[in-house]
Amino acid sequence: MELEAQAKRKAQGLRSAVSFSELLKRYREEELPVLAPGTRDAYEDTVKPAEAYFVTKLGDPTIEQIQVGHIAAGEP
């Protein structure tokens, strides 16, 4: 199943292993700048705890490695 998903992403020209920090970097570069300043600040405040958890605590997993349990319980 995971290999099929990787093959599909590759066929679409997408990288197969994107880390959480890479995703956040793109979000900050591509999405946040187009928002109103107050919205941008609020979203950044929301992203910071996720960054601390996924990048610092979990060691910057790839998006494919993140499971529902990581999100639902805040723990692996």
C-alpha cells in the first residue's frame, strides 16, 4: 500500500518522502505570506506547537510516517 502511494506521488512529480519540517517550510513560504497579518500571526501561533511536537519531539518524521495516533493523542 505504501509503495503504491509512493509510486503515485512519483508519477505526479512529487517527492516521495517529505519531512514535517519541509512541509512547514513550504507552508510558511507559500501560504502564510498571502494572508492578512493578523491571520498569519494566528496561524503561526498554531503551527509552533505542532512544529515542537513533530520536529523536536518526534525527530522530524516524513509525512508518510505520521499516524492518526500521533495527531489524536499527541503521542506516538
